[in-house]
Amino acid sequence: MKKINELFYSLQGEGYNCGTPAVFIRFSGCNLQCPFCDTQHNTGKWMDDTAIVTEVMKYPAPLIVLTGGEPTLFIDEPFIKALLVTGKKIAIETNGTCPLKLSEETRKQIWITISPKDFLEGSKSPILMQECDELKVVNVGQELSHYFDMKAHHYFLQPCDFGDAKKNQENLQMTIESCLQDTRWRLSLQTHKMIGIR
């Protein structure tokens, strides 16, 4: 059984798969406490793997996004294999601080996005996962060069949403400038918030 915060159909709003129709499976529970997190971790319902797959199959999306919370706390080999049987692409969004409990063969069949939160004040959780398909860094003005020590096919820099229009605009300009100065970065925006979808 897995505690699911919500399961819904929308467009991926961020990163490499931005604009792709996707079923989002958002898990309740995380090992970090990010002040800007948009997930309520004390809510959700318990579902078994079969019920989750059945719900996913109601939608025509080519992509399933496992997010949270921190999905690596809850996913396992049988669950991922059950999702792979659907024929849909599987993407995991993780903070990278927990090991991915999957075989190498299964890991090669899924898309992994690491969004490290090592910049948080008081963060003591080391980033254990050092290799991914996509590295998506939330920019709050921290030093960025060390992120290139992590092996990724794509590097995205995304301005943090502080919930303050003036601060957000300043951070956006800073993030754009960082992308222009180091062309390894690509700009990621939370387009779902911009167009008013989930």
C-alpha cells in the first residue's frame, strides 16, 4: 500500500518534458522540509499497486510522473514494473537524497529527474544519487558550479517561487543571466502556474 496525496491528469509544466500530457502520481511524505514546497504531506489516501495502475489507465497520457513528496521513499521494483507494463513512459522526480531501490535494468527504462535541495539552510541530507537524465536546480541565488559534478544529460535552472511578485521577478532575471553566462544551463519555468493548470 502506498499513501497517495493526489493522482491527476495534466500537462508537465517543468523541465525537459514540459508541455507533455502526463498522469501525476504525487506521494505523501518527504524526508526534507522545503519552505517553498507546494505539497501537503499530511493528506492522501492509501492505494495498492493495482488500484494505482487502474486509475492511471483511465487517461490517454503517454507519460507517468512520480513525484511528491519524495517518491523514492515509496516506490519499489514491482510497482515500477507494473507501471512499465502500461506502455507509458515513467518519470521520477526526486531530491536525490535517498537510494533508488531498482535494478539497473529497470532503472534504464525510466526517466530520472533530480532536483537537489542541498541549498536549504540546515540541510544535512547528502545527495546520494549522482547520475540522472535531467538535473533541475531550483535557483535561490546559491553557488551553481558544483552541480556540474553530477552526471546528467540535461541541466535545467528554475527560479524559485517565493510567493512574492517582486522577489520572483528579481530571481527570474538572475536565473536568466546565469543561463546566459553558462550555456550548459537551460531555463525551466513553472509553466503550469503561468497558465493556471495543475
